[in-house]
Amino acid sequence: MKTFDRIVYGSLALFNEHGVNDMTTNHLAAHLGISPGLLYYHFRNKEDIIRSIFNLYEEHLNAGFQPYQDEKLDVALFIGYFDTMFETVWKFRFMYSNLTTILNRDQEISKRYKLTQQQALDRSSQILHKLKADGVLAIDSDRVTPLADTMRMIAGFWIDYKQTHSSSKHVTKAFLYEGLLRVLMLFRAHSTPEYCAMFTRLEQHYQQLMNSYATPDTDSESALMPI
Amino acid sequence: MKTFDRIVYGSLALFNEHGVNDMTTNHLAAHLGISPGLLYYHFRNKEDIIRSIFNLYEEHLNAGFQPYQDEKLDVALFIGYFDTMFETVWKFRFMYSNLTTILNRDQEISKRYKLTQQQALDRSSQILHKLKADGVLAIDSDRVTPLADTMRMIAGFWIDYKQTHSSSKHVTKAFLYEGLLRVLMLFRAHSTPEYCAMFTRLEQHYQQLMNSYATPDTDSESALMPI
Amino acid sequence: MKTFDRIVYGSLALFNEHGVNDMTTNHLAAHLGISPGLLYYHFRNKEDIIRSIFNLYEEHLNAGFQPYQDEKLDVALFIGYFDTMFETVWKFRFMYSNLTTILNRDQEISKRYKLTQQQALDRSSQILHKLKADGVLAIDSDRVTPLADTMRMIAGFWIDYKQTHSSSKHVTKAFLYEGLLRVLMLFRAHSTPEYCAMFTRLEQHYQQLMNSYATPDTDSESALMPI
Amino acid sequence: MKTFDRIVYGSLALFNEHGVNDMTTNHLAAHLGISPGLLYYHFRNKEDIIRSIFNLYEEHLNAGFQPYQDEKLDVALFIGYFDTMFETVWKFRFMYSNLTTILNRDQEISKRYKLTQQQALDRSSQILHKLKADGVLAIDSDRVTPLADTMRMIAGFWIDYKQTHSSSKHVTKAFLYEGLLRVLMLFRAHSTPEYCAMFTRLEQHYQQLMNSYATPDTDSESALMPI
DNA sequence: AATGAATGAGCATTCATTCAT
DNA sequence: AATGAATGAATGCTCATTCAT
């Protein structure tokens, strides 16, 4: 792998594990087995590294979150959305954990982040509107965007919340599926009677997945990479 | 006021405004009009100050969140809960914004925080169970705790979420009421048909309050202190 | 002596000896026997130290260069001016050696330096005009300021020039008196016939002083402090 | 042009514009459109580049400053000398601006510089002696070398002095002619009555040139290249 | 000749903490 | 209780120089 990419992906991993603040550029270089100078040969400064990671984040978000068109409206469709949602949050979880710090320190990222999030929210709202039109959701029109926003918030802060509110530090798939079930619960609470069963089935699907991964402390490090 | 308390309350205010990381102990002392030495006369270190703030947080949480007993089950009861909920989050908002940092740096606070949160969750669950028994909520028993947990999460991260996802940095009451409405939306989605009207009324109540405070950029600093 | 003053005077000495660029803040602290932190406790940054040295420079310049009033126009008067001129340049010689660097790096000092120099030039011109009126100098009015300016330039860059153009690095009094004689030569070349003898006498005075100090390489370090 | 020469001439231009300290070897390479490695293929280190520039400087100095022989002793002769003098200083102005730094960092250049300067001073003195013999200058024999030395100093530090003592940073021809006029003033002050008129005429010549270029802030970049 | 990735010692500066008074 | 000078390890970053290709 190119050094540039090694730095981007390595920093992403280290930021995820230790947080942006605790991961100094010298530590970063040491962990990557390179000199501090090389880091600054490829990137102007620490923020510049984060900006490159943010590029990946944007790609992920834009790629995985498009309104459905001709796809059949079934369990698989939802599974696709949910998996994408939590996978993205997981892969870039340092961003959510250190959001305030990151956005305060870099005006450019701040702008891009807000734009990206607005677009993601717009697309999510579209999807929910379509689900309402397709008879899946029973919900007032003016509640669609707030609902999408709440779901986004739950997905975004779930890892952070869970890590700070549970005894185990390690994040497992079981961990993530629990968050997913919360979003699902929101869906179910707003679903039409006809589709309630589908959401129940989805819940069972993820409940089973969650249980199958629920081997709390014996999880190896590699097992943490989810989905 | 005793110097000890001046430090505790002053630090709380300064942490809320500037964040734990940006507020150095020297700045803290300077803002409080005392010497750095005096800070360390009263507290062993920075974490020790946070621990004292945490004592206040615990009191607040325990005082304001008791299951209702003989009170009439009406709008006022809910308003009481909701106001307490968001007031607590507001008063100690630095804790939520810097939760990961704080808990990672201090094992003792980490343990106490988790215990406190567990107790708060237990009491919240009790309240929801009672609401179910009293015919307010239509919800499976095993969904009560997850619902309470989701509500807690929304309340806890709302300020953080809103500050990072909206263009205005200032936190206003309107700001907080919007979060409250989201929790209310969750209640409403799980309410029995009989009580749906009550939640709609509650929504109208907070919607009005929110609108009355919605004077975006003309808010003076003092107006920001909510509830 | 107060730490603040120790830093100011110590830095002045070290800047004079090693130059501003080669004298890092860490070296500065080490040479002064203090920690880097203490340096930054008393001064915001390196420029701030230079600014404090500049205060001394301004005092020196303003104190020693006032137009004469009731004083007798004799050899002693000139000796007073000349000694002040070269003493100032000697004491703050790092400023002249690193002038471009210093002024480029600090807008504030740049402004103050130019103002100070303009004032010094104005006062010098006044003195020369008075000397012309008193029958000492035979010179067109419009050449007075250029002459004063040339003298200033010679005095200002003499040490720098001499250090870079002679084999011995050490600056001795003999060294400085040679520069003084150059300024004197300028005076003499523009003097009236009546006063030519006085300038010759002044030259002899400084020539003798110069010779008495002319023991090139045996000068001890302390002997370098001139005038 | 050979890469070697491109580096030499390019570095000269960049050092003149930005100073030796601010022009890093990496910037140098970037500006020249070559790799840092190539720089170090042709030169051992930064000092080595300066040494090669110094070769050009020596050639310039030696070529342009030979005592006159059969030439007619007129205005044109002086114009030739003066123009050469200031042209050389201009073309290698970075050397004067950073003289202390350069000489301190490289013993070899230091020795060569001093030798070169001594030779130039000797030749200048010869010229002045000849001018005295030809009845142009009225000056004691033992003042000839000091006078030549003072002139050299004024020429050498003029740009530096002017840049640090005037508000405009840009160096224009008008700028340089002012310095030339100062040297001329020295000549005139030591001239015989017969030749005084000639120096006055020379002053008028340069005064006119200076005025013709005196368009302070509208000078385009290219107009800055003088003489 | 030429590239450009890589090095590592060094720089200005910060900040939680200590301690003599 | 209180001061405030003092510490020193650490931080983000720079730059002359090297070296495999």
C-alpha cells in the first residue's frame, strides 16, 4: 500500500481506537513505523489527515444511502439500509466521538460535514416519504424529517453512548445490532398495521444475529470488525 | 461562597462554555481570580475538580427523577419530568460533550457515572412501567427499558448533536425544546389511543414555548440559560 | 535581579553574541539556567522578549540624543554625542545584525523601530542644523538630513560591517573607535575652516583611545564591553 | 542551461527575493522545478550552493573594478564605477542582507569573502590615490583607504539599510540612486575646488535618474530590476 | 542525471502540576 | 489559605539531508 494510504487508514484505525486528541502526530508516526517528517511530507498538518479520512467518509455515506427505486419493498431492502448505516458509523466512529473537537478545529471540515449531513438527511427523508406513500409508515408528513433526524442521531451516537454507558469497552457486533434494534423500534412504532409484522420479523432477524455474537469478553480484537 | 465551591461552580460554568480540554487549569484559576496554587490546594488535580462537579450532577439526577406516586397523572406531571430531564442535561452539558474524554481519563468517575446512569435508567423504566400499568403506554414489557434508554440517549446527546449539526453555535431554549419534542414524539408513538391527545397537547405546549424563544440570533447571552 | 529582567538582559547578551536565529528559546532557557516553561511564563513568545529589549533600546536612544542647548560648543559636547552613539549601537548590536529578520517577523516592532529611527534622525538633523547655524558646518541646508542619515547608517552598521570584513571576530573598543573616526571624518569634510582644527583634535583624541585599546587578540571577553 | 547553472542562478534570484534563511532547500528545488535529490546531486549542501554563487560574485567584483588607465577622466568614468558598484550590490544583495549568517556558517566562504573584499578595497584605494594624484580629490594620503572603505560600506549596506528604514519594501532604481548620491556626496566633500562642479554635475545626473524612476507604489515587479 | 519518499534532530510553544514563601 | 514563580515532558511541526530506485 502507498504510504499516503497507509497513513490515512492507519490514522483512521488509531483515531477510532484512541481518539483524535490522545493520538499525537508523533505517536501516529511511531505506530505506523514512520518518521514524523514523513507524515508531514504527505500531509500539511493533522487536520489535513482528518480531511482525507473525511473524504472516505463522504464516499461511504453517499454510496450507501440512495433512495430505493425498483427494488422490491421487502426485508432485504431494510437490511441493506440498516447495515450500511451502522457499518458507516462503525468505520468512522472516531468522528462521532470527537465531533465537537474536530469541527471546532477545522472550519473547512465543519462546512463539509454540515453539507454532507444535510444531504444524507434529505435522502433519508425521501426514503421515509416513499415508505409512507408505499403504505409502510403511518405518520404525519411534517413528522417525517424529525423521525429521520432522530434515527440518524441514534445511529450516529450509538457507539459513543454505548461505550460510555456499558461496562464493557469493547465494541462487538452484538453491540451494534442493539443500536440497530433501537432504530427498528422507532420504525415499528410508526408503521402501519400491515407492515408491523415485517418490522417484527426484522427485529427477530437482528435479535438472532445479536445473540449469535453475544460472547461478550471472549471476543478477539479482530472479531470487533463488524458487518 | 467558600473558595472550594467557587472553584466547583466556576469550573462547571467554564467547562460548559469552553469544554474540558480547552479550559486549562491556569485559565481556570485566572477566570476565577485565584492562583493556580490555590486550585491545587483544594483539589489534587483537574480530575478531582470534575469529580466534585460530578457530585452535584448525581444530586440533581437523583433529586429530580423519582417515580410518581400520588400525583395526578396529567400534563403537569410530564412537564415536570421533561423539564427536569433537559435542565439537568443543560446544566452539566460539558459532561455529555466530553464524556469519552472524561471517562477515559478517570477510572473512578467512569465507575460512578455508569452506576448513576444505571440507577437513573432503572427509575425511568419504573416510571414507564407505571405509565403502562396506568394505561398511558401501549408497549410490550420487554420494550420498556429500551424505550427509556433511547429517551435518555436523545436527551443526553441532543445538545451535542444539535451544536454539531446546525449552523448556529448558540444554544437557546428553543434549541432544547426541540429535543424535548423528539422525546415526546417517542412517547406519542407508543401511547394508547386514549392518551394520544394528551401527548398532542404536550407537544403543542412545548411547540409554543419553542416558538416563543425562537429569536435565533438576537438572543442575548443571559437568555441562553434555559428552563 | 527579577527573573523577568534576567531574561531580558540575558537574552540581549546571548542575542548579541550568537544572533537571534541561532539562539533558540530552549537554548536561551538553558543558558539562563531556567526551564523553557518559565520563559513562557514571563513572555508570550520569542518576539515578546525582543519587544522588551526594544524598550531598553528606545530609552537609550531617546535619553542620549537630545539637541544641545546652553552647553558650550566644544570638544566635550561632541565626545558626548559620539560616545552615546556607539555605546547604543554596541549594547544592542544584535538588532542591527538581524534587523531584517526581526522586523519581518514582528509587525509591531517594525512600526516602532521606524518611528524611533525617524525621531532619532529628526533630532540628529536638528543638531546638525544648529551646528551649521553656529558656524561649525559648511553645508547646504538640503544636505543636512542626508548627512545625518549617512552618519546614522555608518554608526548602525559599523559593527556588522567590521565583523564581517576583518579577520578578528572579537569586537574591541579599538574596533568601535575606528567607526567613530569614520563619522568624524564625515564631519571634518563638511566643517568650516574655523572648526576644522577642532575636528582634528577630536580625531586625535579618539585615535589615541583607539591605539591604547589596540591589543587585538589578547583582549579578554570582559574587555569587550566598551566605552 | 545546465542544471548546475540553473540551480546557481535560480538560487541567487530566490535568495535575493526571500533571504537565505527563509528559502529552504526543498522550496528551492520546488521553485526550480527539480527534486531535492537533484539539488544534492550537484551540491554537497546548502553552503555549497552559496559558494558557487560566491564565484559569480567574485568574477563580477574583479571584472568591474579595475583602476582606470588611459581613459579620459570625465563624468563617464565615474558613472561607470558607480553603476558597477551598485549593480553588483543589487545582483548579490542577499549576501549583504545575510552576511553574518552566511559567514558564520561557512568558514571557507568567510575566508574567501574577506580576501575578495580586501582586494576590492585595495583596488578602490588605488583608484582614489590616482584621483588624488590627478587633482580630483583633496585628501591626506592616510585618509584615502578609510574613505574607500566608508564608500564600500555605504554601497554594501545601502539596500539593507533602506529596506529596514523606509516604509516601502520594494527596492526600485530610485532607491538605489539615492544610495549612489550618498557616495557622491562623500566624493564631493573631499574634492578639489576645480572638480567640485563635476561632482555637482554627477549629482544632477543621478538626481534626474532618480526622479525619473520615482513612481513609488506603481512600480511593477519587473521595473525593480535596476541598472 | 534525476526522482521523491524518507529521516530525525530540532524548534517554538503549552500545560498540568509543584513548592517555597 | 493563598500566592505565583517555576518545572519539564510533551505537542504539532520544520527542514537540511540521505538514499533506493
